[in-house]
Amino acid sequence: MKETLFRAPSGAVLGFTELGFGTAPLGNLYRAMSDETADATLRAAWDAGIRYFDTAPLYGLGLAETRLNRFLRDKPRDAYLLSTKIGRLLRVAMPDQRTGIGKFFDVPNRREVYAYSHDGVMRSMEASLERLGVDRIDILLAHDLDIFTHGSKAAADARVAEFFDAGGYRAMARLRDEGVVKAIGAGVNEWQVCQTLAGQGDFDLFLLAGRYTLLEQESLESFLPLCARRGIGIVIGGAYNSGILASGPKPGAFYNYEPAPPAILERVAAIQAVCARHGVALAQAALRFPLAHPAVVCVIPGAAKPDEVALNIATLGVDIPAALWTDLKGAGLIRADAPEPKGTM
């Protein structure tokens, strides 16, 4: 597995494997999985050379972190990179009042409480350390300071204000300064809020879900160039835009966690047709594309069972002809200024 050594603006050097492992599926997202399947999936990732694991208290209301605890317990701590998130505290709740009913299955009865304050960060960090069973976390990310989560720009702006005014950012910076964590950043669904955060604080990394993909490159306008100038790293989640860039434009394909609208289906069909002319599967192009940007250090596709890990490895391992990117640009299907992955064909 290819590894990238990333020197964060803070000076920390972090070793990212090209593929990371996102643990939302370990939190029984959309369907329950057994502990045995969770362990086997993590083992498949480890055996394939994946060494970056991203998690969060939200994922299964603590379940993903506790499953990582069991798996990582016998692994040398310096052998892997670990990130988790702040922004939510978990409170015991009645079963009919827990967070994520219909989204997370067979999980602890907990209710999320948003907490982006200094106290919220410190308490969230302490709880994550206990659930994970580790003595340090490498990367600490502020979670979901975005419109997608909070419902409106005004509500998201209020959370960003809370993060800075109530001391959440100060707490994260202090944890970094004291060496408790190596790097800080945010994990969000919108590049615009990343740009806002970068304008107000000193961040090392952003985990960006779905906003720099084969289908979307608006972040090339200002945000990604900003990251490149300042040395801020980007981890790409949601490289398939919630599924459509893996499944193709079939009826019911998902985009942004909802059924894809006609315009998106048409655009994906056009991209897929160009890929087919070069003998490349849509998913292969989609997973490789974001890694070409100099700010991108890793992609984290989902995996809920061992054969999905193997599929991710095989998908990324395909050599893609340079002419594919030229043709996509010529057809106006990706931006002309998008960095192109290097191939040997």
C-alpha cells in the first residue's frame, strides 16, 4: 500500500496510506453487522496494508470506536494513524429517544448533544480515548460544522461561532500544542465551511466528504488552491458521491444521500460512457481522480465486509490511461484545471 508522508502546518509528520478506512459502517450504519464481521473487515484492511483509521463518536453512538478498541488493542501504537472527532457528546437515552433511529441499528441507547465549546471538546476527547482504549489520538477533527447537518447556513454559522467564541478551537489548538494530538482540523460535508474555518484558525487537515470528486470540482475555485498554498492536507471521503459514482446512473442511484435527480443521472451517464470507451469502470476513475490533487493525502471509501475491502484495493490498483482524463476535459465533464492522475498507459 502506497504511503504519503504529510508534513502538517504544525510541523507534525503523518504517514497516510493512499487508502484509509472510514469506520461509519462499523457503527451499524443502515444495517447491523456482527462483531465477527467487523473484526474480519478490519483485519482485511490491516492485512492489505491500510494504516489510517478514521472514526467518530457519532458512528454507532460509540460502537465504531469500541470496535476499533478491540481490533487495535494488540497493534503497536506507532504502526497506525488514528483520527476521531469532537462536536457531539453522548447521553444515555430511552430507546425511543436515541439518536439515529432508522439510520443506526443495534447500537447503544444514546442521544447526541452538540458541544463545540472548550468543555465540550475536552469531554469528547476524554470519552473517545476511553472508548478507543488508546492513550493518544493523532488527528482531532471538529465534526459536522456544516449546513448539511444543522439545516441552514444561519444554524451552521452559529455552530462555527460557538466553536471559536466558546473555546472549542482554543481547546483543540491547546491539545496540539501540548502534544496530546499531532494535528487538528474538521470533518465536514461542504468545502465552503472548510474555507471559513481556514480563514479563522490554524488547521492542519480537513476531511471533506463528497465535494471533490469526478462529479464535483467547484472546490477548485478557491478552497483547494488555498490548501495547496498553506500546506493543509485533505482527506477525501465520499469519493462516490454517496454511491452513484460506484453504481452508475441506474434507477434509484444515490447522490448526496438521496435519489439522484435527472441532471445528475445524465451527467454520470456521460462520464461513464467516456470511461467505457477506455475500458475503465466508473468506480475506478472515481476513486483515483481526487488523489491527483497535491493537497489530497488519502481517500477513505467505505467497507462493511472483507470482500468490499478487497474490491476497494483492486479498484484503486487499476492503471488508467491518461487519454481518459483528456477526453473528460474535452467533453466538459471535468474541469480543465483539475489535476490529472498519472498513468502508464
